[in-house]
Amino acid sequence: MVQAVIFDMDGLLLDSEDFWQQAEFETFSALGVPLTLADTAKTVGWRCDYVVEYWYRQAPWTGPTQGDVADLIIDKVVTLLRRHGTLLPGAREALQQCQRLGLPVALATSSNHHMMLAALEHFELTPYFQATCSAQYLPYAKPHPQVYLNAAAALNIAPEHCLALEDSVTGVIAAKAARMRCIAVPEAHLRHDPRYSIADKVLDSLLQLDDSLLLNR
């Protein structure tokens, strides 16, 4: 039986994946990294420092450190989010649904802590969450399960009694490694990716989330 729900953020609640791709493309291109906008899809769901390290290995640059580059990308994403960001369909409704059912809610994201707080404040989502966990300072981000285990611990709920909601394969792997039930809500063009078969359920949108799915009844 589900006793708590843990949400991912980028790509699940926020329509922000395009912002990450845009910020990464602009930043890496300015550093001379030969990539296309489509190439940035390879690292969707990764923590920003993982992304920077990946592209540095492909085409090392001189000048700014990897940490400086990661900070620049995050600042660009926060700016884009505040100017153009929207919630994905069903995002606020899903949080309200959990509230109505009396289910504690946490956030487990690979995004930077500052980015997480800025997004929650901008969209007025903070009151819905009893705990918020960023993987920024963890040794490993998703697909490692630690951020999900931390979120469950913050709610004082055993991981096997938590339901995770995710959009990326990376996130689904993390949730399942944490021994959680997981519902995936991939982007439309990824819904038939066989890697999502490890999820317990795949939805087209959070609008399809009903009480029976949340409670696993």
C-alpha cells in the first residue's frame, strides 16, 4: 500500500527540459564544443555536473572550470524558467490529489538546490511538499537511488511504501533501485522506449493519474 508520493521535478512537474537543452547548447557551443541541439537529449535527466563532465570529455575546453560552466547553465535555466516556464498538464492537480488523499509528498530531483527552490517558489508549489531533496551535494545523482532514499527518510516512510513519479529513464532506474513503485510519464516521442518497461505503469500525462493508481489499489 502506498503511504507517500515522491515527485521528480524537471520534465514531470515543470516543462523545463527544453530550457536545459537550450542552456546547454548555447553554453557548450560558446566554448567550442561541436554539438547540435539534438545532441543535448543524450543527457536528459542527468545532474548538471555530470552533463558538463560528459561534454568536457568529448571536447575539452580552456578557460572556465567545469564548475563555472555548470553554474552558468543553471543560471540560464532559472532565467528561462522564470520568463517562460509553465507547469505540465496535471502537475498541480496531482499534488492536490495527494493532498486530498492525505498522502505525504516529497520532491526528489537531480537539479541544483537553488534551481529547485527557485522553481517551487515561482510556481507556488512549496506548500504541497513536506520534504524537498536535491541530489546536488550527494556523491551520486540519479540513476543512483540515494536522492529517493533521502526523500523517503525525510518523510519517515519506508521506501517500499513510496510511489515515485518520473519522466526520464534515468529517474525510473533510480526509483526502482530504491525499491519504490514507479509510474513513468515520458515525453510523447519517448513513450514506446522499451527501457520504460521497468516502470510499474506508464502514463501519457499526469492528468491520467487517479486515486487507484496513487494508492495502488
